[in-house]
Amino acid sequence: MDTTGLIDSGSGSDGILCLHGWCCRTGDFVAQVEALSSRYRVLVPDWQSRMAMREDGCSFRSICDDIVALAAEHGMRQPLLCGHSMGGFLAAYLSKERMLEHRGLLILDSSLPLPDAIRQRYLKLADDLEAGPYDEVYRSFGETAFFVESELGELSESILSGMMSRPPHEAIGLLREICSLEFEASLSEIDRPMHLVASGKGTMDLDALGALVPNLTGEQWVGAGHFISLFRAGEVTSVMERLLHCSG
């Protein structure tokens, strides 16, 4: 299975639409695709590569318009939206802006509702990446922010190398784009069930987020790093399966 391009597996219009994270790849969901596609349709757009091909900048609105068009083109109707990291922000954006009919949201380790401390951290990272040296700054941040010590090795190196291979202007532009957007108040527009899974590296304030999103549930996997769809693949699949079953 191609781990970088569009993944469309399974049949029918019923299923899950998965959105990868910042500078990541569709293959981050390959274990879930393989486990679920015999029973559900699974669509994983390569949204950042498509953004690059359009050459129209890093606008979330443009990215989400393209996701909506792709879902329609592939016949997906009212999917469960699943987003990892920045993909979680895209899923929340699609929901709060009422851009795509969907049955609910699964957010994997996204720092919603983007508190100011996290916003400032992203802006500083964008500035540091721009000042350079790019690879050194990226690697130092990524090893610390994304992985617990037990995850460091061949797979974490493959993930980081893939992320660092994206053009710097994309990485920096996407960080600045997400920091330019308002999420906190507008999340109250989400009227579908939302389940949040935070890693041990993530931030999770269910009380703050629950005050904005009425149908919110959540859990934190304390011993896990950021890339839970890869390092905790079976558990992520189980959560997806439960939510698909409950919302079907």
C-alpha cells in the first residue's frame, strides 16, 4: 500500500475520513486502513501534497474546500472525521464551519482549543525554523515533542526524516496559518459528538474544551508519544471501531 499518496480502501459511502498531521503522510493511518477496510470505507487524503500542487498557499479554508471536494468525488457521505495533530484542527475546522456533513469527530493528540501558550510555542517554532539551521531546529524540536524515550529508533527516525523532507516554506507557512486562526469560541459551533485522545506528550483540558463542545469525551494515554496511530496502532483502531459502531 502506498504510504504517501491518497488512500481509498474499502467499499461504499459509509466510513471514516482520516487527516494526517503537519508535514506527515497518509501512511500514518495504514494500520487502521488495513484493519478496518474490510468492513468500512476508509479515505485518507494527502492534503499537504495537494495543497503544494495547487500553489495557493497554506489557507485552512482552501485545504478544507479541497477535502470536501475530494470526499464528494470519492462518494463519501457523512463520514466519521478523524484528524491527527494538525489534521485534528482541520477536522474541527470542517465541523465548526459546517463544511462537510459528518457523524462525529475523533481527534488524535491535537492541542485544541489552541491555548495561547501553545500558539506562542508554534509561532516561536516557525521563527526558529526560518532562522535556521532548518534541519537542526526541526530535529531538536521533533525528538523532544513527538516521542517518548522508548519510541526513539528506526521508526521515529523514519517519521522525522519524512517530515523534514517537506519544503521549509510549507512547514513554516502551516504553523503560522494555524496560529492566525481563532478556534476557542468557534468550537461551540460543533454539534456532533467529539472524542479526544491525548498522548502523554499532548495537552488535554476536557473541562475547558467541554465548555465549548457539548458532546465531548476524552482520554489520555500517558505513556504514549505523539504518533499514536503508529506506536499504539491497535488501540487507535479499537477507538475508531467503537466510534464507527456507535455512530453508524
